[in-house]
Amino acid sequence: MKLIALTTAAFVVAAGGSASAQTTTVVTVPGEVRTYVTQQDVPSVVYDGDVVVGSQLPASVEIHTIPTSETYSYTVVNKHRLIVDPQTRRVIEVLE
């Protein structure tokens, strides 16, 4: 009986640990993309929502293309330059 209880407890701990593990995707933005974004002179948009990595920007926030990249776009929100995934509108990186 003790063996069954110990085996069950070990299984629950192992299963719970993997079920509660978070998956994080780290995106490394190329330096030339960062440089391009920091050199652009675009007005800042005021937005009341959170502007953190992973947040999705609404359609009302204009995002700008980067001529040398189909993978990244950018915008300036609340005086922060954001690198954005143009397909999902999710913030990839916050600069400044």
C-alpha cells in the first residue's frame, strides 16, 4: 500500500510540474532592425493598454514596415519604440 501511495505521489508531482511549466519563445531581433527602428522619425501614438512584450496592438495603432524585413514592423507608442510582428501585431521587443 505504501508503494502505491509513493508511486502515485511521485506521478502527481511529476505531472503537475510539467503541466505548470511555462513555454517561452525568445526572439532575437537582428541588430540592423533595431538600428533602423531607432533612426526613424515617426510620431508617438497615445495608447491606454499595456505595451509589453507579447501584448497585441489593436488595429487603431499604425505599424510601419521595415523595407529590408518582412518579419518585423515597428511603431512608437507612449514614447516607446516597439518592434512588432506584422502578422499578429504582437510586441516582440520594447526599445527605449
